[in-house]
Amino acid sequence: MKSPMADNIKELLHLYRVMLTIRRFEERVVIDYRSGAIPGIVHSYIGQEAVATAGGRRREVQWLHDVLSHRLSGHPQERRA
């Protein structure tokens, strides 16, 4: 019999990987912005990774989390995961 806990751990690890992917992407954006490689203004999503990750788990209300979050850079990253 398969343990429900094993499924839960797999899901939690997946969510963690998604958040980590978003964080690493955002860290790179900040580095590139500070070095001048990205012109203009950058609004970092660092610290908001869980918003995109949790929102992406509720795909049936996807429009809602897109509308409610003014910092959308993490959402495309979450959708790719």
C-alpha cells in the first residue's frame, strides 16, 4: 500500500523546487540589473515565491492570482515548473 505521506512529501518537494527556481531566477535578474545588463526598472519578486507557487496550484482560478498580484515575474516561472 502506498503511503499518503509519501505523496505529500513529493508534492512538498515539488513546491519547494518551484519556489527555489523562482528565487534563483529573481536573484539573477537583480545581479544583471545591478551590472547594467538589464536597462530600466526591475521590481524584484524575491520574498513572494510562495504566492506564485501556491497560486499556480489553483489553476482553475488562474486569472484571480494574476490580477491580485502586482508583481507577476514569478508567475511565468511557476507555470513552467
